[in-house]
Amino acid sequence: MAFQIQKITNAGTNNRIVARLGVQTTDIIGFSNLPEDKKAQVVSLYVITLTQRLLKCEEALEQIKKKLRDDFRRVHANLNADPRSAEVPYVVGLQGDAEDFLYAAKNYLRDLLGIFQIVHGCKFEDARAFVPDSKGIIEIVKWASEIFGANDHIVTLLKSEQDWTTELVRKRNAVEHPGGFSGTLSIHNIRVHSSQTGLVPPSWHRTGLPETDIVNDMTAFIHNLLTFAEDLLADVVMRNGRFKQIAIYEIPEERRDPKAPVRLTCNLSPELLATLAEASAKSQAKADASKDLVEIDMTTTSRST
């Protein structure tokens, strides 16, 4: 059978999203004992679907940041053109870029539910599974508690992600259904601060909530979306490990390979590593001690008679 090769993105493995959802996934999923068809489904979900969704989010963010830089430069270059007026920079297409970001991000969360369906047969298909309902119940947390127990690691993880996943989904819902349960999302371009002492960067807010910086929020959302998917995959690998004595470790950011800056790696468990280190130390001690012994030349040694 001939292999088929397709280019699915312009981003390379030096992009953290491609490295961590692509290279990293293919590396650590091999440490699970999932059936091969399920491994392939997980790889497809992460390498193709989630990667392209998150790259779309990154593209929207980078568009906004580039437009910000470019228009600030333009305004600065024209600063003394007419001393009677002061031009304020403007991000052209900010509304569309922000809505594109939210659309891709919400779909990413929806698609991320696929990891539960592939591995556990869970049937959730909408991002609202991550959001509390009118009674405060988060469906994915309720399901995980029933399957694994209320004190299981995955339940704790899902609960810890509640605040930002809820706000992300509700921001998108406020775009799709303005004035509805999630309110209306208002997006504000650059403007002069009320104190006349500076400029306010692009911001947004839902009905009844304070304004927040769009660039800062998008940056945090991308970070959270990426690490959330990684942590869910790590849970799958450890819950279905091929070997008992393995663990997943986080590589410090400064030690990640720039060519493929993966965050997680599989290795022997801390207990086994400690045992091996102790055994190695003892072996080295014996070797060092043997250096102090005088070698005997058996061909010339005299014996008493």
C-alpha cells in the first residue's frame, strides 16, 4: 500500500501549537495500551482537527497584533503632519478578527470532547458541556464523577478549567445570540483614555462585565486551550498506560527544543528512576574503590613454601 502525504498547514514544528498537538501527541500516545484504531483517531483529532482550529485562533490574534503595530507606526510617522489634530490609531477589521477567534476557539472546545468519545464512548458533542447550566451543573464534570469518582484527577482538572471555558463559550454565544442568556458582546477599538493621558487598547466585554484587553485575553485563551488538550491526553495515557513504571513530565520552557518545543514527555516513573540512580551510584562506588587496589601479576607472585 502506497503512503499518501498531504500538507495540512503552513506552520512548521517550530510552532508551539504544531509541536505540542502534533509531534508531542504522536510521541506520548504510543505509551498507552489503547487499540491501534483508537490511537489513530486520537492522533487525527489532535494533529489535524485541534491543530488547525488553534492555528486559526493564533492567526486571528496575530492579525490584530500586526494591525496594532502597523497603525501605531503610521500614526507616529504622521505625528507632526497637522499640529491642529491628533490622530488615534485604529485596528481595521477588529470585530471580524475577534469573532473569527471566538468561532474557532469554541469549535476547538467542541472538538476536544472527541477525546472522551474515542476513549470512553462519551457522547457529548457541544462545547456547552464545559459550561454550567442554569442549575450550576457542568455536564462533563457530572459524567466524569459518575464514571471515575468525585475525587478522581480528571474531575479536579475539569473543575479547574470551568471559569475560562465558561467565559470563552459565553463570549461566542453572545455573538451568535446577542441579548440572550449570555448577553451581548461589545468590542471596542483603540480610543483616548477618559483622563486624556493616553490610549486604551482594544477591549471587549459582555453585558454586565468589565472591559478587558482583547490581546491579553486571546493570548491567555490560546495558552489555556493548548494546555487543556495536553493535560487531557496525558490523563488518557496514564490511565491506559502500557507500562506501570512510567510518568509524564513537563519540560521547562527554557529547555525545550526550538525546532519542536514540546511541553510533555514520557519517561520512567520517579520511583524507578530513583532506584536506578541508587544502583548506578553503588556500581560507580565499587568501580571507584577498585581503582585503589594494587593489581597482582600472577606470573611473578612468590608463594611461601
